[in-house]
Amino acid sequence: MSTSADTWIAIAVTAVGCYGVKLLGLSVPARLLERPLVKRLAGLVPLALLAALTALQTFGAADLRPVVDARAAGLAAAAVALLLRAPFLVVVAAAVLVTAAVRAVAA
């Protein structure tokens, strides 16, 4: 089988899987979704996923050892900006600028 065919098969399987997950979510009974614990967890899941993604992208490496590099400095700058209650765009700009500066100095 060619690489192109494999790619289209992967796309089709992914599409069917996404549809199945969406259908599963729609089939959950409303009385279950109204429970306070479920509501609270539903509000916390996106935050937990974002934190995990940030940690993996900042400290992850191909050989499964944590890496501390310019990305960690950018994350620290963003954390400081958040503690200072800076607007979101300032937080992002601080992270980008510090990361770029550390990479420029290290190069």
C-alpha cells in the first residue's frame, strides 16, 4: 500500500473516531450532566489539559528526560507577568521575548 493510501486511511479512521467520541458525548443522559461533581470536573478538565500540554511542551524531550532550556525561562517570565496581573497579550509577549533572548544569548 502506498504512503498516500495510508495517510487517507489514517484520516478516515481519525474522522470516524472523532465522530464516535462526539456521539458518545451527546448520548450521556442529562441527569448525569447536572450532578455538581460532574459540573465541577468539567470546568477543571480544560485547565488540567492545558497545564499538562504546557509542561510537556516546555520540559519534554525525545528521550523522555526533562529538559530545562529557553522555554523554561519563557514560562517563568510568563508566570511572573501573571503574578503581576499583566494582560494576556503582555504575558505572551514576555514569554516570547525572554525565550528569544535566552536562545540568542545561548547561540
